[in-house]
Amino acid sequence: MADGPDWELCELQADDDDALREAYRDIYIREYVSADVRDWRGRRVLFHRPTFDHAFSEATNYRTSVGVHDVELSLSRAKRIYWIKKALAASDVDVDVIGQTRQDSRGLPRRRRTLIVLGNRYVVVLQLTGRGGYDFEFVTAFLASVAYLQEIRRGCNVVEKVRRKIKPQSCGD
């Protein structure tokens, strides 16, 4: 994806799948759960420990899984663990923020903000909250296909746009 951000992947090595999952979980806890994470406007984002299990796993067939993830560690998601902060900072990237209302597991409506980093189709899903001085709670993050991005955008409004600032060059540069 040549027009997207050139963000590095976090490729860890471990003796087995459990150790690899724990190594990525340690990064998640250190960089997100135990840290003060904010978006480009300084709004605080809460990261819960248990969210790791959902956010960094995936279903082999999303359409028929009914939200059940059968792949305990998605390397595609885990390798992009640092991309969440980069998307939230929105530095040197274009981001569309989509406002959505989705039902939670109890059938209650939840207001969400979905950040779509244009150019690399990286999606970060946040839920609005007012608890504990936080503005948002992290839900998940993943790469999306063009078709899935169209589905996300269907019936939703862009509530905010962040566009990278292109520095003007002089003739001598």
C-alpha cells in the first residue's frame, strides 16, 4: 500500500504460541493499559487488560462466527500493536472518524467512533465513555478490506477528519 503510512511491524519470536501471545500481551499492558494514552486532541483512551484477548484474536470466518474468535493470536493484528498509538496520534496520516451506534452483548446501544487510517486501511474502534476521566475505551484494531470499509461506512457519518499537513517546499529543497 504505497500511499499509506510506512509503519514498522512488531515481529516477535518465542518458543511456542503461548509464549508469543504473552510477549504481545506484555507490550499491550505496558504501552496501553499502564500508560496515559491520548488521541490527537488530548482525549484520554482507556485500555482494559481483558480487551487484549478480543482485540488480538480473530475468527477464521467472521461472517459465521457470531463474534467468537477461534484464532487465539492473530499475528496480523499483533504485529501492528504499535499502530494503535500511531493512529490515535494521527501524525502524518489522513484519518476519517466514523460515528456509529452498535448494540452491545446485552442489546444496549453503544456509541462508537471508528478511526480509519486512510492509505493503509487500518481501523481502530473506540467506544465513547465518561468513566474515570476517560473519553473513550479501546475495543479493537485491525486491517480491513476495501469491501469491509465500505460496509463500516454504510449508514454512518464522518464526524471528524484529520488530514496530514504537507509542508511546502521551497525551490532550493
